[in-house]
Amino acid sequence: MAKTLLKVTDLRVSYGGIKAVKGVSLEVHEGELISLIGSNGAGKTTTMKAITGSLGIEGGNIEYMGQSIRGQGAWDLVKQGLAMVPEGRGVFTRMTITENLQMGAYTRKDKAGIDEDIERMFGIFPRLKERKDQLAGTMSGGEQQMLAMARALMSRPKVLLLDEPSMGLSPIMVDKIFEVVRDVSSQGMTILLVEQNAQRALQIADRGYVMDSGEITMTGVGKDLLVDPRVREAYLGH
């Protein structure tokens, strides 16, 4: 059985008086690509923010590598190998692509390794190499998404969290982003993917969780959820 890297148990998060996440439990094992799907407002992004320490939690627990990380800040978690690509990308717009990648490695001291990894990112994302001296703010949304993913990978994470990577992108770019996610996963990276595009997310997932109104309503093998009539009706428009 693969090692459990991330375990969320009975997670509860509230905004003001609104219960946004109501007792969510999920697990991510080493080497898995897990998709968390659900409609807008289901609580997916809130769950991600709670896992990465950018949002306080009301109840429950989050374990990473067997240790509780409840209450730890995002900075500490990156150093421990938990990296997130946030919704909206969040690239440093006034820095070049290369500078953004260097920022992704801010917790590391191995200069030769960092340079090596920058070249590796240029191999995964050839489009970034062509524009390595360009300011990130002048790139298209899809290119910025690639940069945000590459920047997160520069920290050499053990778990990569992706929040809505295809949001607002053209169909061609959506194809490209999912292709990259699948390739990175096939190289052994453990990934938790939050995505509104349920069909694409489940096609590439080992396992999936379906979230609705702050709760996990279904879980199963990605391919099985893809053909489940309830999932098809609610999220795939069939």
C-alpha cells in the first residue's frame, strides 16, 4: 500500500457565520493524482487554502507525512514539501520568467541544483524557455499558468496542490495544461487537483472526490466516477 502523504479528517471551516466546509475527509497517497471536483461554491478552494495554511480551520485535522500541520503557515509548509499553485496563478508580474522560477526555489540553497531545475522546467514548458527574459505580466493567462506550475515545482515539492488550473483559459491552453499535469504525475509527482472541469479532471485522476455544499458526497476511482450517472448528470451535463 502506498504511503499516505496527506490526510484530511473531519475538516470544518467557516467564513463569518457561513459553514463553508462541513466535515471533509480525504486522503492522498504517494504518487497519486487525486481530483477534487464540484460546482462553484462547493468549498473546494476553501479546503485547499485550509490545507496550505492560508486559512484558519474551525475543527478537524490535517496531517502531512504522518504529522499534524494544523496551524502551520504556508511558508513552513513549502519548506516541508507542500506547494500550491493558487487559483488566479499569482505570478510576480514585474519579474521575468527566470526570476519567477528562482523565486520558486527561495527555500533552497543549492545554486547548481536550482540552475539544473530551471533547465528542467524549460524542458517541460518549452514556451517559457522561448520567453525566459520576458516580464511575467506580459504573458497570456495560459503561459502564466504554466509559469505558476513551474515555479511551484522549483521548490521540489513532495505534494503539488493545483487550484483550478484551467480556469479562464482557451480550449487549446486547457488541453496543454492537462497534458502537463498528466506528464508531471507520470514522473511520480503526487498531485491534488481542484478543478471545475470535472470531465478533464476525472479523465486523468487515479481517484476522485466529489464535493457539494461543503461536503464530500462521493468518492471513487476517477474512471468510475466519470461514468457514474449521478456525476454525469450533476457535472458533465448528461
